[in-house]
Amino acid sequence: MAFLDNSGDIILDAVLTDTGRKRLAAGDGSFRIDKFALGDDEIDYSLYRNSNNLALGRHPSGSAYYDLTIMQTPVLEAFTNNTSTMRSKLITYAKSDLLYLPVIKINNKMHKTTNGNIDSSARFASANAVVPSTGYLFTADRDTTNVFGVDNLAGLILGNTDDYNNPGNAIFFDQGLDSADLSVENLSTTGMRSETQYILEVDNRIFEITTAADNGPKPTTPSYIDDDNIASYYFSKNSKGGYFAPATGIPAFTTNTGNNNNRGDSMTVIGNGATTGRYGSRIGFRLKSALNIETATSLFTLVGGTVSADYADPGGTSTTYYYIDTVLRLTGYTTGYRIEIPLRVLKKQ
């Protein structure tokens, strides 16, 4: 749904998702809208009293006009894809004295090496990769993994069946108050609740999910798969504690090293790690190739393409791959905070 105010007639543009149309078409009177959510994905709040806007004369001076650029921002047209409708949902807090709100950040400091130790090497794709710097390369099969010839290349996830158990394939996320103005504490000790429930969304045709534990169990079953083949996994600390720290393969936050000037977790991305930031929860898991991308190329030709690149040896010989660009989406169930991580799935041609 989109709300369009053109300073004349106010237009409310609403469309049903695929699921909504299916339920309406049933014609049995069961279709009722009893819940809705609001979002503001198209708004860039940095435009509020932005110095560049003032310098460029984009709006008049005076406090009454500071938000004029924001108010004149075009609004997204309503569309039916239920997996892409809103990235950031608006939420209401009863407390009016909050100065900080919790966030979720991918932990690009932590990954496990092949021997199971925690290493501080960055796990993001290198600058030469075609994916964004906050993303991962993912090998769909053994032939593709062999191109790289290493198990711990930064930004590489081995998805083939015989290598996905590699501890280095674990992905970690940290949640908390990411501020350098707050001294190190766990949220639970300050009267605020940590995020204890998450929803993970991935393309079910491409990925399967398991814990970050060494030689972990078989991939877990999705909680729900929608009509766009997006699998949703619901993780609760009470029922699926193996995905939360402290659990096998997922170390807990460190909040006391015996030195009051350096008592934080050097492996976290919340605060500056050493002395600031309020730590909430840490969740981790691994990705495995689904059977139809490990053993076939039909999905690559349907929704992907081909690329010739030297990911494994920058400046060396290029290799031709089938590829699919996709995202991994993690949402905090309590706060509604959402983070999306780009992935490029590679299969040697």
C-alpha cells in the first residue's frame, strides 16, 4: 500500500499481495484484514536540515522548512510482492525517554577457522568482487570450491555438501545498542530486553540452514515457504537455543576482561568493542547449497546469468561462472529491525 499526498486530493493506493488475492478469491467470507504495518523505506532522514541542501538552495532557510525535502520525496508505488514490501516497519515504544534503539549488525570480525577456532579475519568479500563489500560469495558445488583452493578466503562460503560443515562457513550477527556513548554492559543488566527471537528469510531454491556448530545436524526445516519460494525460519532462544550464544560454535559476548578500561568484546561490532556498546544477543548459522543448485544449472539460467571473473586469484586467470544474486534477510521479532546481506552464488561453468 502507498499513501500519496499531492497537496490536493489525497490518494490511497492499496493492492493485495498474491496471498491476499488467493484468500479473497475463495469467496467464502473468510477474507478479513485484521492487522497491518506501516513503513518508511523510501524516506532518507539525513535530508532533514541537510547542510548540502541548504547550500544548494533546495529549500528556504527557517525551521519550518527543514523537512520540506523529505516531505517532497516521491513515495513508492504499491506493489504485490509480499517479500519486498517493507524493509523497515514503523513501531511504537511506550517509553518516551529512549535515546538509543537496538540494531542488528553482521559480525564481520568473527569467523571460525577450519580447526574450529575463532579468528578475527574479515569475512566480507574483497574489493575486487562484484558483490557489495558487505556481502559473501557462495560456492554451489565442489568444482566451484576447488577453483578457490582455500577454505578461509574472506567473504567465501562453501555451500557444497561435502564442505558446508566447515566451521568457517558460519555467519554471525550481533544485536544491541551500537553507540560509543554507552559503556559496556549487557542489555539484560540494564533493564532492557535483548532480542531473543529472529526470523531468517532466504530463497528456498538456493539455501538450506543449519547451526554453526562443528559437524552440525542436518539442515533445519523452514517454518514457512511462501508463493515466491522464500523460506522463513523462526528462531527462538527458548526452543532453538543452538542458534544463539552461548552455544556450540557461537561464543558469548565478553563483558569483563579484568581491566576496567578494556572490558568489552573485541570480537563484536556493537560499539567500539573494547569499551562501549550495550550487548544484546548473538545469533549464528550456516548455509548449505540446495540440491537443485548443487547438481543442476536450470535455476541459474532462469534467474541468474554468467560472469567471467578472477574471484579466487585477483589479477590472475578468470573463470567463467553461472551466478545468482540474492539476499539473506534477518529480522528481530521484537524490535522489527531488519538487515539484508547480499550473496552471489557461484557455479563453475
